[in-house]
Amino acid sequence: MSKGFLVSLEGPEGAGKTSVLEALLLILEEKGVEVLTTREPGGVLIGEKIRQVILDPSHTQMDPKTELLLYIASRRQHLVEKVLPALEAGKLVIMDRFIDSSVAYQGFGRGLDIDAIDWLNHFATDGLKPDLTLYFDIEVEEGLARIAANSDREVNRLDLEGLDLHKKVRQGYLSLLEKEGNRIVKIDASLPLEQVVEITKAVLFDRMGLAK
């Protein structure tokens, strides 16, 4: 049984998760909260190597099931090597993407069997789910426009996908929100960054029992 608190950040491309996390870290630091931030795919050496394979723009021929299994492999290694030890040490762990991404992207986006994805997620994580998932929601067109306007952001294979896939991904997240509304909290990512950060802080502090 983990002693820490696990938070995952989810959302369509261009939702601004990274920017919110950077601001949130400064707030948590001021509160003296010990926090570990990490990302999927990646987070550890093996995971980062798998990430390079998955997101390489030249790998457009990758089969959807291959893609899913690579994500699952990275997830397992990342969890065992980095996430679980931090939780056992009582830390707040904030992950940029986790199990819900597989359902949204490979399930709804790629059309793979949701039950199979749920089984693989359970197999890779031994049933671990986040204590809280912050879902940053934004219209697909607005998110992709943000990416196009941000020259500093890496362009990966998923950014090259058509609009249809990204719309299916968003619908996947909204479906998960409807199914697991106690764990997943929707945040309007189209608002100005300062407002998104304040809303995110309020939700996180409330769930963790921290004084605002």
C-alpha cells in the first residue's frame, strides 16, 4: 500500500499541461511539499528510449498494437523503477500522462479494444490508479493551433496525425470523465493560464487536504 499521493495530468494535444505543472511546482515548493514529477512515456532510461521509438516522426508505419504495447512496456518500467519507490517514500508524485492516455489515444483514437487496454493497464500497474487525475480539456482545433504557434515544442509523430484522431481522443477523455468522475476532474484549459493554475491548485489542495 503506497503512502504517497499519485496525481496524473491528462488532456488532448496542446492543452497546456506542462505550463500548468511548471507553475504548480513553484506553489508546492513554497508549501514545502515534497514532490516528484515525471512523464510518460519516459521518466527512466529504458522508458525514454522507448519514447524515442514511439514518437519518432519517421515511424509513421507503426502498427497501433505495437504502439500500445510499447507504451505499456514503458509504463511498467517507469512505475517499478521510479513511481512506486517515490510513493512508498510518502512523496506527492505528479505524472504527465498515465493509464488514461492509453484508453483515449489507442482505444478511442486508434480503435483498439478498450477491455484489452484496461487489462494491459492493470497488468502493467498491478491495478494502481491515480488518487487524482486532472483532465485539461480544450477544443481540438484550439489545442493544435497552440502547438503550431509554439516553435519551442517538440514535434512528434502524434502531432502529424489528422484532426479526426485528435477529436476521437478528446471524446475518449470525456467518456472516461463520465465513467470515473470521482477520480477525474475536468479543468477548462481554454482559460488564461493564471486561471487554469489557480483552479488546478484549488482542486489539488482540496484533495490532499492542504491549506490554501
